[in-house]
Amino acid sequence: KGSDINNYESIKIKINSGKKLTLYRKLSEKTVDHIDSFFQKKHHHWTGLKKLPGSENNLNSHLKYPIDEATINIYAGDGGNGIATFRREKYEPMGGPNGGDGGRGGSIFFEADENVNTLIDFRYVKNYRAQRGENGKGSDCYGAGGSDLTLKVPVGTQILEEDNKTLLFDFTKENETFLVANGGKGGFGNTRFKRSTNRAPKKFTKGAKGEEYCIWMQLKTIAD
């Protein structure tokens, strides 16, 4: 679409019959001329890669700065709640407490992957949630922990706080990982509160909330 072409952040080059979209970043002058020539024949709205907004017809002026960025909301999983239950057996009607603890909520990680080369997927999906921990159960059964969530980003991605200024992490090599949000701790079941002075506690605690953040990401590109 013509409106998309005029926005340099939305320029995508179709390859492999349109099955794969690669964000245009570093291209030689000759390659740019070939691409412009091809698309101008196919689409009369094509304005040309050299005419990117603000570039003053100088392609390399944009390549010196990040051109691929996204902002997302991340929510680590909440911890599961503890539970207050009591043992009830045929010949032991006054059994003690056996409420289990809740499971820990899942955490969220970023990981650098050389097979990922753009942040475009993060522009369409803005919210990411790790799994909540399960609640505790009777018979001293603990709730299962929530699964962690790992988000794959290209090497060269910078993770920043919501202000888009404070750098949290800079991915410089393959397989680097960064823990960005911790899952909440699970709550305690009433077994935890059994004392010599209180053999049948009804107290239990709820799980803690997982960490929540708004995160900026930008992919660095450097002109040759």
C-alpha cells in the first residue's frame, strides 16, 4: 500500500514469493537501485527506498540509527495461593492441617537468536504473559510452578525502560539471556502455621503478584 511505503519503519521486501518478510536494513546503493526499479514497475505507488521520510534522498542517513523498534507490555505470572485444609480420616477426625503451598509464577526472559533478524512481530503482539502458579492442594500437595516465557530477539537488540532512555540490557552475542520480570512467589498453606499453641491453624496466604513492565526494544544497525 502506498501509505505503508511512505513510512520507512514499515518498509518490507518480499522474497521467496512473499512467504518471508525481511525488514530492509543495510543495502548497497546498487541493490537499492535494483529494488526500486523492480517495484516501480509493479506498483505505481512505490516512491523508492532513497526517498525515505526525512532522509533528504540520502539512504545512508537513516542507516546510522536504529530503524527497527517496538514497545511491549510484559506480565510475569502471579504465584498460586496457599490453602487451608485438614486431614480427615476414619479413625482420626481431628487430624492436623495439611494445606500445601501455591506454586511460583513463571518469569519472563529475553534471549538473543541469530535466526531472528527483526522486531516486527512485537509490533503486532503487544502483551506477553507468563503462566500463573497453581494453587496449593490438600494432603500437603504443593501447586505446580508456572512455565517461564522466553522471547526471542535479534542479536543487536537493546532493552530499555519505559522512558526509552534507561538501558537494561544490550544483546551482543548469540544465546545471551536476560531475566526481565520475576514471577511471584507462591502463598503458604496452613501447614506452615502449625504451632504448639495452635495445632489447627486456618491461616493461609495468597501468592505474590508477578512483576509487570512496559519495555522498549530497539535493534541497532550501523552503516558500512
